Amino acid sequence: MMLRQQKRNPRNRSSSSALPRQRAKQEKAARRTRRSHAAETATESTGGRKPGRPRTSRAQQAENEELVLAAAERVYGGVNYHEVTVEHILTEAGISRPTFYRWFSGKDEVLTRIVRRANDNLIQRMYAAMSEDDDLLGRIAAGVEAYIRWGLDTGPIVLALCRDARLPGSPVQRDRGRLGEATLALYVNQMRKLGRPDIHPLVYQAVIAAIEHVGSWLFSQSRPREADIALARKVMLRIAQAVLAEGPEREAIPELPR
């Protein structure tokens, strides 16, 4: 006797096999939700830090950043911009690569910061010094002295500021425009405070460029002698006062250095 085979309903088979797959998907989604919630909770409890990363105070962060910036100043003072590497800075600072990249995006950010900081300090010093005198020659002398003191106090980075001033792509060259505008504004401001009429900006720019040239000669020396400092001071004063002084003021201008 032949047994008649019972036909299976394909619809029933499909629905019965889909049920375990649907349950598996639901369990997988639930696990993802739990993991996401656990990660958010851990981040909130650590103040936004990744779990396991030690907490760093703002004071500690500033100290760590300054360690890197000071090391970069010493490195950049010895070689030009294109020769500086992150490895040089790491070695000088005595830190690891992950620590460096925790605070900085790369060498360009570090070098740009130290250049801008040095230039900002120059403008602040000159502005403070020149604002104390009531006459033109006194303000010029105060500005020259502030410039010289800045160069002698700034440290190794001043060598880079002199050397890379016209090196294409260097942070010194990129910041020259901003520094030049700030210095020009300083001179114009000081002259106006003394009630002097405006003169063409090119006159101030020529004086600034000449003083900067003498400063580069002085600051490029590893240990300038007092005689060299005195000579640089006389030349800077003679240039600025000879160009900007008028009338009876010219009688007080010192003689040319011999």
C-alpha cells in the first residue's frame, strides 16, 4: 500500500523559522542599547574623559602645555622651521608621543603658538614703555630699550624670529603681517598722542624695518657683549630720531656712531 505524503504548507514553515531570527535581532539590539548606556554613564562619571584616563586639572594641563612650548622654543632656536620635527620636541620635553598629541595637533600648532606669544610680548612691552614719556625723543628711546630688552630676555626663540622672518611657510613669516600691523599702529598711536600730524605709513615701516635689521644683528649673537648692545642702541636711536624728529628736536639727536 502506498502511503500518501502529506504536503507541507510553505507559509507555516516560513513563519516558524522567522520567529527565532526575529528574537535574535531583538536580543542583539538590546545588547547594543545596554552597551551604549553603560558607555554614556562612564563618560558622565569621569567628566567627559574616556574611562581609565586619569583626571587632569586645568593647572596641570597648563603646566604640561608649557613644558612642551618651552621645549619647542629651545628646539626651534637651533634649527629652521622645516627641520623641526615632533620627535625633536618629544626628546627635548621628555614626553611620549601620545602625551604630545593629547594637547597639540602637531608641530605647526606648537611653533605658531610660541611665535605669536613672543611677538605679542614685544608689542606689550613697547606699548607700556612708550606710554610713560611725554616727548617724542623720550618715547622713541623707551621703545628702543624695550625692544632690546625683549630680544635679550626672550631666549632661544628670538633666534628663530630673526632667522625665519622670510622663510616661506614658517610660522615666523606667516605672523610678520600681523606683527607689522601692530607695530605700525603702535607708532601711529604714539605720534597722535603727542599731537603730531599723520605722516605716510611707509615712513614708519622704513624705521621699523631698519630697527629690526639692527636687532637681528644683535640677537643673532649667542652672547652679545655690552659694547654690541650699546652700539645697537645708538644705531636704532639715530635712525628713528633722525627720521621722526622735527625742528628743535633734531638738535638733541646723538651723533652717528664711530
